[in-house]
Amino acid sequence: MKDDKEELKQVLAEQPDLAKIKEQNISNDPKPKKKHKALIILASIVGVLVLTFGIAAIVGGWTGVKSTAEFITRQILGMSWLNTIIGAALSVIGGSAFLGTWYGGGIQFFLYDTIKIIFLLCLLIFIISYIQSFFPPERTKIILSKFGGLKGNMLGALLGTVTPFCSCSSIPLFIGFTRAGVRSGVTFSFLISSPLVDLGAFILLASVFGFPIALSYVVVGLILAVIGGVIIEKTGVGKNVADFITEGEDINIDNIELNRKDRMIYAKDQMLATLKKVWPYILIGVGIGALIHNVIPQAWISAVLGQDKWYNVLIATVLGTPMYADIFGTIPVAEALFTKGVGVGTILAFMMSVTALSLPSMIMLSKAVKPKLLASFIGIVVVGILIIGYVFNALNFLFI
């Protein structure tokens, strides 16, 4: 078990260290400032959005609101203008007929999605990590331990949205919460939602699929996390964790008070660490998406994942499980499948299985929990993903 503990500690050690950041800057930084400025900035952003949509509603009614939302989705979040520029540049280089070829369209898709996703990824991870710096593990443990019942599960799922961006990074935090005596239902609600749902995923999904699908993904992801945590706790299987977790020394990051400069440094380090970890998966995902979008015939996709196939969600779930990627690596593949007419439920099932049930993360989790708990966790998540997939496919007409 010593090797298991050391490996899990190594995963945590790869994350930016708040204590070191504080130590490096404590000699010349002012005392930590109040958090009111962050609230003022957040309130200002919300106010600008409300004002923008309010003016749109007054000028154009519901049509004006829809047009404004579409502009934000396509031009600001989706960066459609970038696709236009890339297309124009490729036409100049390769001729007017270049984009009409499968390889020309594939190159355009690859360049556009790679630049867009990496830019939005860096921006969003920086912002989210700044927010995350207010919720270090020790503080999160204290918050989670104060709530019981369904409220605790809901809070655990919500806190998962502002924590690490893949399941392998979430597992050491799950161990720390378990050692601190946080209820098993709460810790598993956190463990399910942490890789599955975060603010960055919501914005990126909105940039590709629009706000209705993005919001639906976040909502069903949180519901799955809450229900999964409740089942694991109520059945009693949540007690089947590895002995070294309950008996060994705690693995955590000290609860350090940071000022604004510390948080900026932490956000930058987290952004660079996340980009270093996920960029290969982004390139692979965009490459697969380009092939699906420009090479593979729609008839082939429909034959396997078409709306009329009862097994489409099941296949998507099975295909996604062995992969190792975070939500950002799955988006270009999901985008390509969406353009080929694959149902929303099938796409959601694929993305959820990749992020929540990847084989490497399940191997690491198997070192922290006993087989009975691992099997229960996988079974609950798989059944939840299948239900979500089939329900959303039945409601596919609402998203098209």
C-alpha cells in the first residue's frame, strides 16, 4: 500500500503549491485584501450582461434577446470571426477550391478549433483557478463537514465545479476529504462532479453548441453527482475505502491566506500546469474531430450512432470509457459528431464517460477504494449516463 500512497501523493504534488507561492511573496507583498473587490467585479459582469439583454429586449423584444445571445455564442465565445479569417487565409494560399476539398476543410477545422480551444482554455482556467484559490482543500473540508443530508451532497457537487479539471487530480482531494471525516456521500458527489462539470466546460460547450445544451450538460452532471453520492452513502458501500486512507497521515495543502498577487501567481501556475497536461489530448481530439467532420461519411456515423439505433448511447459510453482526456479534449469530437447529426444524448453520454470513467482514473481510484465500492461507483455512474443519454435523445427536438 505504500507504493499506492506515494503515487497518489505524487499526483497531488504536481499541482501548484499555495504555500510555496505565499512563501515566495510574503516578504514584499501587502496584507491580504478584502474579498469585496472580487464580488464587485462579479456583480459588474452580471450587471453588464443584464443591461445588454435588457436593452436588446426593449429594442427588439424576444427576437432581440435571441439575436444577442446568438452573437455572444457565435462571435465572442465561438470566435466565428477566427474561422472566417483562417478560411480566407487558406483560400489565398491554396486557391479558391482548396476549402472545398476534404483535406482543405480538415486543415481549417483543425487550425480553428485548436486555436479557439487553447485560447479559451487558458483564459477560463486562469479565471477559474483564481476563484479556486479561495477554496483550498483545508477550507473545502471545513465547508463540506458543516452540511449533512441532501444539502451536503449538493454542496459537494457544486464545489467540484471549482476544483481540479480531471479525475486523476480529484482523487487525492477525495482522499483528504475522507481522512478528514467528510461523509462518503458528499465526497463521492464531489468526485463525480469534479472532472465532469466546471465553469470552463460550460463556457466552452456554450461556444460550440449554444447555451441550452451547455446548461443542460451542467445540470444533468450535477444531478448525477448528487444522486450518485446519495446512493453510495445510503447503501453503506461508501465505507469500503482502502485502509491506508483512514490510517495514514493526511495529504493536504495548508490553509494559507493569499493576497491578490498570490492568487494571480497561483492562477497562472495552474493555467500553465493544466495546459501542459491537456494540450496533447486537445490536439488528438481536434484531429479526430477533423476526420469525423471532413472525411468520414455521414452514412457511416448514422449506421453506428444514428437516432434510430437503440444502442447508440450504449456504444458511445463504451467507446468513451477507455479514453483518457478531460472535457476540453472531448469537445472537438463532440462538435464533429453534432454536425453529422448524432443525437445530443449520445454526445453527452460520450463526453461524460470519457471524463468520469476513463480507464487511467479508474485504475488510480482502485488503489484508494475496495473492489465493492469501485464496482458500485462505476455501476452508478454508467447507469446514470445511460439514462441521461436516452432521455436527452428522446428530447433531441428541443435542441435542434
